[in-house]
Amino acid sequence: MAACAVLKPVRASDILAQSRRREARWRPGLSAASHSEVFASTQDASGAGAALMLARDALTAQARVRRSDPLAEVDDQRQILWVQDREAIRLTGRPYAQGLPPDLRRRVIHVAAKSAQDALFALEEGLRCRDLAFVMGEIAGNPRALDFTASRRLSLTAEKHGVPLWLVRLDASADLSSARMRWRVEAAPSAAPRWNADAPGDSAWQAELFRARMHPPGEWILSDEKGSLRATEPRKHPAAADIGNLARPTVGRSLAAL
């Protein structure tokens, strides 16, 4: 007797759930999470650059919402707090004004903290100030001061006062954290310039969103195109052949557990 295949009927609820999962995927132009972490190596200086592009993209999304509100102030020129602990400064250097995007060069307030504990104090105090557009921090390694309790304090303060936090974790492992979004980034090959193949290309990062409260995990090539953030699937990026060499296997690793 010939075996026959039994086809499972496709339910409308399954199609709707799949559509919602696609809509829930992260993409540029979404509002920022209250507390995000960006894990990066100090070897390619990719952490701060990627965090700034993600933060600026979120500011653009906020401005788009404000333009629809006739009572809101459209031109947001609030300051930005950038905190580094001593080890982060030693490994990556201080922010260089001329290397920053033009719209941020005169808005950065830089704080050099002696220790991770001092940096966490400065970050939390900055999050209490609604006159800041966002707060960015750079902390090296996995200092004891940055435990889950400290992370939770940062998340609650950012949510309470509505000031987003972007915390760059340099040469760190993904320990326990209450961050709403957690990224791993590293430098990616730039696409060849359109008019001059010998000119440097736009900045690009290979980014893995390995934990997010509102989005499923995913990987993109993020690039800076005339001040705007663009996200491309790795296989569709113009430099896909070179990017393939940077990919890391995730077999046997639970992304949700990190």
C-alpha cells in the first residue's frame, strides 16, 4: 500500500503570526529602546561609531513624530552626554570633534571617569536630565560595578525620564543585563564609492541584534549613507564576498539566554 503524505492545513492565525513577526523585525527609523548595549572590540573602533549611528537614527525618528505635532519643537539641539571610564579612554581614545557628524560636533558633553563605578554614576545622573537628547557610555571589560543591579538602575532611570542610553561594552562578554536591546558589532568592508573606486567608502558595520524585547534576533550590515542609517541583509550587501569572512557561527548557542 502506497504511503500518502498528510498535509497540515495552514491556519489563518499562523499566517497572521508570521506576518507580525516580519513586521516586528528591527529596521532603521524606529524609536530607540530606553537602554541599549553595543558589544564591540577595541581593535577596529566600531563600537562608538555604530552606537552613534543607531542613536542618530532614533533621533531622526523622534523628529519625524514631532513634525506631526504642531505644538512640539521640531529643531532638537539638545546636548549629548558621552561618558568614558579610564580604561575605555586608554584603549580607544577620546572623542574627536572633527570626526563626529556635523550635527553633533557642538553638542557633545564629554566626561572622563576614573573608574567604571564613577562612569555608572555619571551615566545615571545624565539620564535624569531631560535636556539631553541621549546618553552614551563606553566601559571596558566586565567590571564588578556593572552587575545586574547597576544595569537595572540604568534601565529604570532611562525609562522614567525618557532619555535613551547607549552603553558601549568594549572587549566585554555578554553577562546578565536588563538592557532592552543588545547588539554585537564589528567593522565591515565598505561598498565601493560610486564615482571614485580609490576613495574611502562609507562607514559600515556588521551588526547582530542578539537580544531585544520587541524584536526577534537578526543580522544586518549597517552603513552611513549621507548621514542616514541603512540596514542591508549581509548577502545583499555590495561587499558580500568580504563580509562572509567576518561571520561567526551561532550553532549550539542560545541567543535568548544571553
